[in-house]
Amino acid sequence: MVGFSLTSIIVLAVVFAFLFILKKGIRWQIAHGVKKEIMNNGGEGVQCPYCAELILLSALKCPFCRSDLMQLA
């Protein structure tokens, strides 16, 4: 019974580590894509008022924190 508990904890730790790494990778891809898009549009970027990440000036929703930016308009 003790072996099963330890195995379960190890499996859960590996799953959480994988999900954490996956989330960081997705966030990096979003950031890289947004920065590339801003550079292609002549540098028209602003900071999100909620998470302070650089986003497109024309964004309706922050791609990082998913905040609705239409409420600010």
C-alpha cells in the first residue's frame, strides 16, 4: 500500500511538472507572436492594464491574462 502511495505522488508530480512546462511554452509562444506582430505593425503596442504585458493596440482581449479590454473603452 505504501508503494502505491509513493508511485501516485511521483506520477502526479510528473504530470504537474509537464503541465507547468507546457503552460510556460504556450505563454512564450503567445509573447513571441505578439511581439512579432507589434514589430510588423510599426511598433503599435501598449501594456495591458491588468497584467502589464505588451499587447497589440487593437486588442479586444489580452492574450496573456484573458482580461476583457472592451470594458476600458
